[in-house]
Amino acid sequence: MPKANATRRAARKPAAGDLSLLGKQAALPASPDEARLETVPNPHPDALYLARFVAPEFTSLCPVTGQPDFAHLVIDYAPAKLIVESKSLKLFLASFRNHGAFHEDCVVTIAKRLVAATRPRWLRIGGYWYPRGGIPIDVFYQTGEPPAGLWLPDQGVPAYRGRG
């Protein structure tokens, strides 16, 4: 019976393909263009489900002043055949740390790269930026209408209230 259990475990294990980051030391990519988003086969391509990634400490640089900008990102997607490998996503998001881009550009670039890598059934991203100059900027992107029957929890990020 142990051989049967090992065979079942091997059958459930996602094919790693050419994962180059997982289980290895990986340097932070110098820019989002250099970052690689890696994927693995979805172990449940027949199931309609939502996967959520939250990055409450996302940082980038203002392209004009070079000062840091901070955001709380919430990425929701309904996988199809592929899922994103989370370490590669973490490194991709961290690659914005020294990258100058406006808030809108950061959020839409992240969304487009995830869509290109995973070809999800559906994706949305909320970028909740902390204020600079007294104005918080929230940026939202989604690929279209969510699939019927997909459970969409609230992203859980309250609107910025300041001191009031």
C-alpha cells in the first residue's frame, strides 16, 4: 500500500516545469521588466474558485520626485489552467521598490503581467495607495465581468479616513 500512496501524492503534485526561483536563493530583480512570473498547472482546473494575494507593504517610487510611494494591494483571480507561483509573484512585486512609475501604471502593469502569465478566467486588483500631498489614490482594474457563481469577498480595505 505505501507505493499506492506515493503514486497518488506524485499524481497530485503540480509539475514544476522550469521553475527557477522556488526552493532556491533568488536575487531581487532590478526592475519589473526583469522580473519573471512563474506558473504551475492548476491542480483543480475544473473548479471555479478565487485565489487572493495581499501585499500590504507594496512600494514603488514617484517617477518625478523619486520619493517612495506605499500601497496596499489586493489581487484576486479565478485561475484557469495555470496558477502563479507565489515566490515569483513576491519577487515581481518587490521589483517595483526601486522603479519609478505612477500609481495607475503600477497597478495596471501588475494586472497585465499576471493576465499574460496565467490566462485566468478572471482577475481584479485593487491598489490602495497611501496619501502623499494629502491625496490618497486608489486604482482598480479587472478583466471583465466575473464568472457566474464565483464568490467575490470584499477586498477588506477601508477607504482612507486620515485623522477625522
